[in-house]
Amino acid sequence: MADILLLTLHKWRKNFQVGPPLGLLTMGAVLRQAGHSVRLLDLRARTEPLSMHLDAIRASAPDVIGLSAVIFDAAEVHAAAAQLKQLLPESRIVVGGPYVSSNTADVLAAPGVDAIVVGEGEFAFRDLVEAWARGEDRPTLPGVGYPGDGAIPPFARITDLDALPLPAWDLVDVALYHRRPRHGYMYRHKEYFSVLTSRGCPYHCIFCQCTFGHKYITRSAENVVDEVETLVREHGIREIHFVDDAFNLDLDRAKAVCDGILERGLDIAVTFPAGLRADRMDRELIDKLAAVGCFRIPYGVETASPRLQKMLKKNVNFTKLSEVIDATVDAGMIAQGFFMFGFPTETEAEVRQTIRFAVESRLHFATMNHVYALPGTELWQMAEQMGKITDSDPVNADYENPPMPMSEVSLQRMKALTRNAHLKFYFNPLRLWRIWRAMPHKRHFFGFFGLFLGKLFWYSGGKRGS
């Protein structure tokens, strides 16, 4: 049996939002099933530096330390790996998460890193820990790589997600996440938790890292509802955030999840921080979502330019999108749109086309950000071809002040257009009244207004956050 510490790291960011570490919670459950001792220290949610916990980590001397990281944590992960290895030279340090999948060579070159796990890590990490316990130094395992080695064997997709145990919620203080800014900010109930019901996405949007791959694999509706019921009845959860990339791709399954929640009498609120596919919505699903307590649905629009939609491989049907937005609003839910400005070759006319769509729609909220290319995406490759990567550091990515403008519009002009877009969208008395009426808690309106003012400040050319 191995003693394992799972760890996330905190980095201050403007508009800080955080959710439960579902991947690590599931990994912890898998490791426990195999007989290992597991602890989880979520410093991202605790908003504490690693330095505060070094003495305790040294005293516990775990056999293996698993670090989970996204691209924005890169500097912290590199520093932590070196620091932990110096503190505990006998402990094995493994790094996983989206940062590893997109920047594999950088992580393998980081001092202190003994191994990395690419892609879905639950079974790969378990198998690695057990191989080390048997005395194997560098076992050949799917998705596992070591410093100085050659190509990494492709990671193996988990094809039966129902076979995974439910997350080990006791590894964290569930109530901690109720006190932190959550994705989307608004809530109906403070007592929430996230649930992931599928992995992978069959679409090929050029700006998405798609960490799990393009094969769409789902949990059964019954398995999902089992998790929701356990959270509600045993942990006092009153609001569920489904965080899938494509929850409603399988319409029948999405409806079955709603039916199961209703049949078991689970009185909850529901939302989808990552959004839903408008082209995979119908009126029946919208009505079922409203019936189970869904109060907000974001839709990914990105751009209203048909030319750019084709380039992005998003291919939104705007007639269908408008109908779905209207149906969402008519069903009593908040409709939100995700928009991005600054795609390669985008013209000012196309920016204005997107703004016009947002303003003329019945959306309650429009989240408008500048395009930023992430490593491992097709958009990143396009930025490389345009010579935009040289001075770019993805660790400091800022969706309001992007360091790699790629469109035909200058950065200063784009910031002015975006600022005016916010003013035009929100300085509409009817929309403000609709937002006020739709807010689950009226105090959220004033928080929203503060965020709105912040957007205006940053888009007017204020300095970046560190």
C-alpha cells in the first residue's frame, strides 16, 4: 500500500473562480479501491500558498505526490515540483492535467518531476503507483512518460465510465466550495457541487484543447442520478453544476437524467457552467430542464460571422440558436451567450456583426472575451504560422488583454469595440429589467454590476492583473 498526496496549487487571478477538483476526487476513489492511502490538498480552493503546508507534507512523507495543473499554473507547478523534490527526495512526483497534455516536453523538463500522466489519469496513475511499489522504475504504461524518454505510449480512454467509483467527496471540505466564487458567479443555492457526466467531445473547434479526446463517452443516466442523489441526501447539496463539454449531445440521455431527478424527488437547482450545444436542444429538453430547477443555460456562440464559424469548425445555425434562446427565456431560465472577438483574419465588420446579434437577441447576459490561443489547439498552430507566438506566454493569458492579437483589427480598436459592445448590450432598460427579474437573488444584480464596471475598466486600457 502506498501513501499518496494529491495536490492542486493556488495562483491569484483576476476574476478568480474555482470549482471542486472532480478529477482528483475520482482518482482518489480509484486509488482507495486499490488499497492505497490517499489525502487531497486543494490549495486552489483554499487560496493558500504551498509554503504554508511544507512542514506538514515533510512530516507525512508521502510515497507519491500527484500534482494536477492547467496551463495558468505552469510556473507554480515547476516551482512546486523542484521544492517538493528537494524537501522529500525519496517521494515520487507525478504531474497530470490539461497542462501536461498541451505542454508535455516542458513538464518533463521541469526539475523534480519523476513522471507525467497524459489524458485520463485514474487507472494510469493507479497502475504507475503499483508498479513503483513492485520495484519497477520506469514501467511502460499507456499515457505515462518519464524525463529523458522518447515517445509516450498513447493514453487509453476509459470506455465504461459507470465502472468508475463515485468521487471521494470526504477528501475535501465540501462546504469550502460554497464560500468561493464559483464558475458563473450566480447561484440559487450556496450548497452546490459539480458533476461530470461525460468525457470527450466529437466536435473539432479550433480553440479547444479537448483534453479527453474527440470520442464522446457517457455515463448512464441512472449512474448520474445516483451521484446526484448521494450528494443531495448525504452531503446536503441543493444545487448541481453539470460541467460536461457536451452534456446534451445525446438528447435521450439528457432527458433521462432529468426524468431520474424528478422521479427520485430531488429538489435541486441546476446549471451548466460550460454551456450547452444549442443545435442539440429541443423544446422537450428545455421544458425538462426547467422542471428539474435549471435556472441558467449558457450557449457558445463565439461569432456571428458565417465565414468565421466555418473557419472555427463551430458551424452554429443562427436560426436554430435564436429559437433556442427564445425557448429558454420563455421557459423561465436565464439565457447567456459566450462570445469571442479577435479570431485570425476577423474584420471590424464581422466584430460588429457579432455585437449586433448579441444586442438584438433575448439573451440576459453576454460574456465577451478576446480570443486567446492555447497550446495544443489548431488556433495555436495558426498563431504560430502568423508569427504571433514569439512574445507570448500562455501562463499569463488574459482574455481581456490578449498578448497575441490575430485579427485585422488593432488591439486598441478591438478593446474599444468590446467596451462599446458591453455598453450597448447592458445599457438597455428592458434588458436590465429582465436581468433583475431573472436573478435568483437580487443581491447578485449588484455583484453583476461590479463585474460590468470591471469589464469597462479593463477594456478601457487599464493595467493587467498579475
